[in-house]
Amino acid sequence: MDLRGNSVTWAGHATWLWETSEGKRVLVDAWLAGCPTVPEELHDPGHLDALLLTHGHGDHIGDAVTTIKAKKPQVLSTYDMNHWLTAKGCADDVVGMNMGGTAETAGVRVTQLYARHSNGIDDPDYHGPAGDATGFLLEFPDGLRVYQSGDTDVFGDMALIREMYEPHVAVLSIGDLFTMGPKGAAKATELLGVKAVLCGHWGTFPPLIGRPSELRKLVPGDVEVPDLEPGDRF
């Protein structure tokens, strides 16, 4: 998989750690110590320059507050989630975004995109807005473009993402039950026009039955879908 000098580590479930060719470290979602499949050595992700939050479900923000307070990254999230971050004392360096907006962090241009998924903030002490669930398009300094789907079903406007942003790599949820399964991810791969897919949001719990091997059977042979385990680095 050609990542043009960048690397990515699947911490587990829906948390991904990107290291750019310029040495910056960008975490997408933060469920680390609380996730049963994340290796212990990744409970502390090390230095972070940026943290991107797709939505407010606990399997994406379960360790966000502790990570932000310990690592002090710049945080990109929805405008609505800023209210929660402020309530938790984490609003010092937060960029609130909305669909179609672009911001730069750690040298990466980040565009916030629609995701077909529910949203809410899993915090019994917070009763404010959560906004919509999102995905992101990441454009790295060397031109690599990555579509991070967040939690989503396949939707027709993925064809617009292909037309407008031309991603090289897609990070797709495939577990089924709460997101699309392999069949939906195969259609997403077709709509996005990517030749490389990294699979997330599977295997954490028994109901998340989708597997990369199933997706691999459903996409053309020139599409790379590697097997991976939590902690694997590409």
C-alpha cells in the first residue's frame, strides 16, 4: 500500500494514528485504554499534534478527554461538539467545523464530510447538542488523500467525494450492525474509486461480524484490502 512516506497504525476498533512524512502525528478518534482490543502499548499513543473526532459515541470519544488533557493536541470536531469539549475543560485549541469545511492541522488539510449514522454524546453529565456524525478527507503534504469514513452506511454521495476529492485510500467501517458491512463497503469502494481500503469497526465485539477477507471477495482484484490486527502499522 503506497502511503507516500506516511504511515498509519490501526490502534483498534475505530481509532487510527497517522504519522505524516513530515513527522507529525494525527489521531482519528480516541478509544484507547477503554477499548478491549487495543494493545496495551497503545493505551498511551505518545505525542500527538492533532486529534480528529468524527462523532460523540463512546467507542470514538471514550478516551478523548484524558487524551486531550494529557497530550494537548489541536482538536478538530463538529461545531456542536465544541460545547461538550468546553464543558469538559478541553476547548483551549479546538477548531469547530461543519460539513464541507476545511481546516489545516499538523500540515494536513482536513475536510469534514457527511456520514450516514446517528450521533449523541455518551456522557451522562452532558445534555447539550452533539450535531451530526461525520467523516473526514485528509490531504497530506505530499499529496496523499485519505477518506476516513467514520461510522457510516454507504450513501450515493460517496460518488461526489470521488469527483471532488479523488481519494487514494479509504478507511471504511465494515463491522455490520452499527455500520455498513462488507457488502456496503464494497459498494462504497466502487463509488469512491479507491484502490486501497483499510477496514475498521469490526471484531471488537461478537456482533461486529464483518471481516476484511469478506470485503476482499467483493471488490475487484486490483483493490488492495489487507488483513490487519489491532496494533498493525502500514
